[in-house]
Amino acid sequence: MDWMQRKYYVKQEPMSRRGLLRAAACGFGSIGLASLLDAAGVNTDPANPLAPRKPHFEPKAKRVIFLFMHGGPSSVDTFDPKERLTRDHGKPLPIKRPLAFADEPAGPLMKSPWEFKQSGQSGIPVSDLFPHVRECVDDLCVIRSMVGEGVDHGAALLQTFTGSSTFVRPSMGSWVVYGLGTENKDLPGYITIKPTLSHGGAKNFSCAFLPGAFQATPIGNSGLKAKDIQGEPIEYLLRKGFSPEQQRFELDMLQNINRRHAALRTSDPELEARIQAFELAFRMQSEAPEAFRVEEESEATKKLYGLDDPATYEFGWQCLLARRLAERDVRCIQCTHSYKWDQHAQLFVKHNENAKEVDKPIAGLLKDLKARGLWKDTLVIWAGEFGRTPVSQGSDGRDHNPYGYTIWMAGGGVKPGFIYGATDEIGYHAVEDRMHIHDFHATVLHLMGLDHEKLTFRYSGRDFRLTDVAGVVAGKIIA
């Protein structure tokens, strides 16, 4: 399937470039059509499907870094303090409990074991779990009214990343790169660092029915240590004992066979994707080695991200690598802290451990982006797949809560030092400026210069989009 087929740009029945040229006998009509498509911003060069594309309107952000906390951090223990939980600690839940993940009856209300402190000029309260992030609170746009539909991790992750809790759909990163391409032809447009293997695994960062060029490139996985994968992005590209010229010759021979095979077909998306993947892998040999040399950063920078501390090294390495990729214009970058935030028990012990691992690296990333002039056009997102209940599970845990939870954004055109939305007085349901995941996706696309209603792709007889048939841009958070 060719890039001219992108439903967002061309509204007729799809036809591959090869099929079009054959049908037009390579005549002047096809040349004229190519000229018109170029003038309209359509990339007619199949050699580079990731070429930069014009957004629908002036974007606020050029790239996005998604910091994903797999398992579901507790909002009422991090960024959404509730006085009533302190006042009514131990009392029964005052409302009917909605659908829950756990089978047992709801426990009593449970106050947060952490103190909240206001900080900065905005005075936004942040718990003692995140003292370093609290120093950056004036840069955060805290969204306290997120709403999803999945009460289990699999459905919630799938919806967070793809918009659907039940079907395999293209991920948000794939949609963004499909719409905008990437400004660095020698690196993938969408990279996910140490992605989780559980709760859907690759389905959460797949391109599904979009052309394969828009699939995320994973760097390692959650089961590996950073030091074990630092050489992996390069090693698997290289044929040991072969010179670059020999590798190019070998690839050209393989590509000639693939293209001759493709010429016999009207459309073969998988073969087209394979051809482009080989080319990108070859080009990465010149760009990727330098991008992944995190160890060459100054000692001060590595300390800023916590690489001098075993507790913060792993996620600090991810965040620092994300900054290096952002500098090189990778469009979408995801860092995953997996799978640690699912505290059905030992909330105090485990949330303390988890937050310590990510707090300093996240603050370091925010400060570093500002220092290097990347702040204005880089959107940073911090989120889990849901929050946790205001009632206890067992003696010291909390169950899943998709009905009202907190995420935050920073940089990239969002209002700094701003709180959007609110949950009820116990922190169970979003009651003010509810932001469904469809609204979240619509807003992210808007910040990237894309109209979520126009970014569509025709598949199986209908137009698909990231936000399905819903989604409203949260204009209040846009600076």
C-alpha cells in the first residue's frame, strides 16, 4: 500500500504507485498527477515514506516523549490530594462502587500515607513521592480528570495507546508518524524504549493496518537491563566481517528481487514495508551509533538524570536516550517503567520504590529539555493506564480505577503551572472537564498540528481514525 493512499490526503480508492504507473503506461498523465500531488504535500517518492509532511495547521509541538508508568500510579497519592480521605479514613465508601477489577467487597476509605506540599508560583500540590518533579511543578499541566474504560491492564493499556480497549488498532505514535513523517530519514520516526512484553505487548505500539513503515522500533524490552541493550540497536544491523560497500551490494541485490516481485502486484503492503525496513536499517548504521552513545554525555548530565545511582540508573538511561533522540528529530519516543505500579498490596513500600526510580530522571529530562532549547516544541506526557481507588484493598493496597485519574503534560504548547479538571471529593470519578482517552488523543494530535477528524485511513471498507467517532480537543490546556 503506497503513501499516496493515505486517506487523510487522497480521498479515492487506493492504488499503489506501481499500479498507477502501469495503468497510465508511464505517460505524461501520470507525471502531471505526480506534480499535482507534490504541490498538495503528498510524498510520491516510495523510497522514503517517512519524509516530513505538512501538518493541518501550525503545530505547537514537533515531537512527543511519552513517559509510561505501567501498572497504574495512584492519583490520590501523587497529584490529586483529597481532604475527605484524611477526614473519613476508615469509613465505608459513601457511593455505590462501579465495576471493579477485584472480586471482594470494597474496603473502607483510605487516606494517603504521603504528605502533599504546594510548590512554585502555581502552588500546585505534589506528594512527597515526587520531590524532584515538584521542583518543576510550574512547568506541568496537571490533568486530574482522565477517564478510560478498561478495568483490567490489557484493555486499559490498549486503549491508552490505540484508542480501543477491545480491538487491535494503530497506536498513537503510528498515527502521528503517518500524518507527519519524520525529519530524520536515518532514524525511525517512532521509537519505544524497553517496552513492556505483558498486557498486549507489541499490540500497544503496533501500526496495525497502517503501512508497516509506521510501526514503532523497539529498543530492548522491559525484561532487559539498560547495559544489556545499549549495543543492541546497532549490533543487529551489522553483518560482521562485511564492509559497508559489501553490505550495500548485498542489500541492493535483495531489494532488486523484492522490487521485481512487487512490480507484479497491484499492492503488497507487507512487501513494501519490508523493502523500506531494509533501507532504513542500512541508513541507521551511520546515524544510530552516535545517537545511542549515552555514556559520552558529561558527568554533570548523567548525574542530572540519576545515572550515578543504581536506583535511578535504568529509567534515567531511558530518559537521557529519549532526549538524545529528540535532539535528532525522532517524532515519537516512549519510555516505559514496567511493570511496577500495580499496588493491590504494599502501596506504601512499593510506590516509594517506584517513585524513587523515576522522580529524579523525569525532573532531569524536563530541566535538560529547557536548557537545550527543546522545551517549546517537545511535548512530554506522564501517565499510567489508569489510577487507583480511594478505598483500600486488603490492609494496604488499592484496586484499579479508570473512572477518574491524573496524568500530566509539559512543554509543547500546553499551559504551564495549570490544573485541568477535577475528580469528586474522594477521588473516584471525574466530575469536571472530563477527559476521555479519545479527548486525550485528540488533544495530543492537535498539539502536533493534526486535526483528529481528518487524520483517517481507509481499511476494510471504512475510514478509521485514532479517536474513532469521538474525541474533543481540550482547548483550555493549550497555551
